[in-house]
Amino acid sequence: MEEWLTVQCPWCGESFDTAVDAGAGDQQYVEDCQVCCQPILLDVAVDAGGQASLAARREGGD
């Protein structure tokens, strides 16, 4: 089940929408910012009701 969530880039501060597969459960992956092209580490958490939430941080742990 694909869901669109808004993420704010930890590099440039711009927000953009990204597709998340909530049916895949909790996951972590890297996606490049659609504005500044820097790598963003995305943490997706899916609750018991199937609602996804998204946290973003700079790739590399900064």
C-alpha cells in the first residue's frame, strides 16, 4: 500500500513528497533530496493500524 508523505531535507531545509510502501513495514533507506540532491537517510515506521511515519536525517549520521 503506497502512501505519499512529506519529508523536509536535513541538508537544504526544502520539503518534498516521497512515496512510502507502508505494506512493507518498518524500513530504512537512502533517497536523494529532490531539490539539492544530497543523500537523506529515511526511517519509516508503520504502526499497528498501518499508518506510516517518516523521519529524515543526513546520511552518515551527522
